[in-house]
Amino acid sequence: MSAVDEPDLFFLDTNVLIYVFDQTAPAKQVIAERLVREALNSGHGTISAQVVQEFLYAALRKFERPMTIPECREHLRTVLQPLCRYFPAPSSYDRALLIVQETGYSLYDALIVTAALESGCRTLLTEDLQHGRVVQGVTIVNPFAET
């Protein structure tokens, strides 16, 4: 069965990965930890190279206690690399531009939607986009909507 046929693939946006480390939002932290653990254990969760880049930038610069380089490298090895299965093709950028036109999203948000689409995911887990909206077959779900 190809990834496109897999009914339960889901895409994790950067904010989900960041909440794993956010002790100021304990309810979101618990949800994020569960989602990342599920993604790793089931093999059904995925992220893109963009998410890896955004996470590492935030971890080094934006966290209340920034991660050290060794901590980042360990997280990269144990979490980010195993989940990162999407690397954009040149045509992905054209598709993202069409999504910008269709939705009004920023280019970076459209690239996340494109990554979810091209990874065969039916669900994009993020708090940054409109909960419940469907874009070209991908449903946007805010996993923190109840918190």
C-alpha cells in the first residue's frame, strides 16, 4: 500500500513539536507529547524538512531555556529524523503558490499544507490554521482546541 492510500497518516506542524517543551502550557504539553509518541510508535505521523528547520531554530533561539547543540542533535536523531519523510520537489513550490492563491495562507503555511498533501496525509495537526477547514483533501485539526 502506498502512502497516498494509507488512511491514517497525519502531519505534525512545528507548533505541536514545540509544545512538548513548553512547561507554561501543561495541558498542551501533555497532548503534544502524546501525539509525538503516537507518531513515532505507529509510524503514521510525519513532518517535513521545513518543520525540522523551524523546530531547531525555535529550540536554539526561542525556548525559555534554549536547547544546547548536543540536546538539539539528540532530539534530531531520536525524534525529528525518524519523523521527517518529506522533502519538497521543485513542483511543490508551485503547488504551494496555488494554495496561497486558494486559501490566502502565507507561503510558509501553504508549504506545510503542501507537505501534508504530498505526504499522503489526510490530517494536518496545527493550531495555526482554521480548525476543521479542508484544503484539497487535507483536514486541518487543532489538537489543542479543547485546552
